[in-house]
Amino acid sequence: MKKQHFSLVELLVVIGIIVLLAGLMIPAVMSSKTKGQITEAKADMAAIKIALTAVERDYKTILRRNSSFDVHGGQCAVNATHTTYNSMPIYMVRYDGTSSNVAAYNALIRELTVPREITNNSHKNFNFRNIKYLDPREDYNTSDDSTLWRDPWGNPYTILINTNSADMVYLTYNNNNVQTPPDNRDGNNMILRGKVFVYSWGPNGEDNDSFNADNGGVSTTDDIRGWEK
């Protein structure tokens, strides 16, 4: 009996079908992965906000203005930005991954997660009782800042904190990131009611001022807001 073999054309057809199916599957897998990362980021941001709310409960304030944070034995000055809104002074600090601010972000997260490692109290901003408000990551390494809390794409979260009694935070945005300006704004400042707000730079790793295509941002923006579902 003669042995049958696949012809070259048949093999090419099968390979083509496999490639086509793979092409259909990959976007679905990537989309599922991104959705999981977004869920993880939102859980992280909720935990950070809860931690800072607990700080205010325990210390009657979230941060001391114009103070310093410990950064591996050194110090990083953190000064509040003063803004006036309806004749009311607003003192706000911003922690994010910009080159001038990442050290302050790391110091804030370290004070929330491993306060006992900061042995010099003069380098602390608030956590003098060494209360652990956040659990460090499993891969946390005291000599590696990148193992501190980061979003699923490896960037620090942006944390906005009002340091006085007013429940209001200003978020200045670039018009290039916005297609539909928010209703609650003053010029190019979005007004957020509350003391603590957190957002992630999203998959593109760029700060789009918290905007994405679903909340009024242009199509290239993909930030993830911790204060939205």
C-alpha cells in the first residue's frame, strides 16, 4: 500500500491557518493581561489611599509641610506647593516618578512600609511610632528603590496630598492630553474634592495628568485613576 504524504500546498495551508489563529489569539491574550494589570493597579492605589487615611487618623495629619524624608540615610526635602482658590490657601504635595520627585516618592512609600529601617527620627516626616501601613512587596530589597511600590508597568504611582484642612486638591493638566476638559476645573487645574488622590501612568509609562481616552483624554492617553471605577 502506497504511503500518503501531505503536499507542500497542504502544509502551507495548515501553517497559514495556525498563523491566522495565533494572530487572532494574541490580541485577546494581551487585552486580558492589560485588564489584569489595570485591576492590580487600582487595588494598589486603593491600598495607598487607605494607608494615608490611616496615617491621618493616627497622627491627626497626613504630612508635615516643609519637612524632609529619609532616602537611604540622606534626606529629600518635600515642600508643599501653595495655591489660592477662592481666597483659601491650599498646600499640596505631589509624589511621582519625575526625576526631581522620585526620591521623595520612594521615601514616602518607605515610611509607610518599612519605617523601622529609618533609624533617624529626624529623617521621618510623620511615622515616629513605626506603624506599618503597607506590606512591602515580596521582592522588596532595602538597597533597591525599584522594589518599592510600583505600578504593574514599573513606574511609581502619582500621589497627590492636601496637607492642610481643606478637602481639595489641584491637578494641573496639559491641554494636549485633554479632548474634553473636566467640568470641575479652574483654568488648566482640575479640582478634586478630598485630601488624597492616586493615579498610575498606565501601560504607556507616560504621565498624562490622569487622563485616558474614556475620561476625556485624547486617544493616546491611558492613565488609570484610583478614584474612578
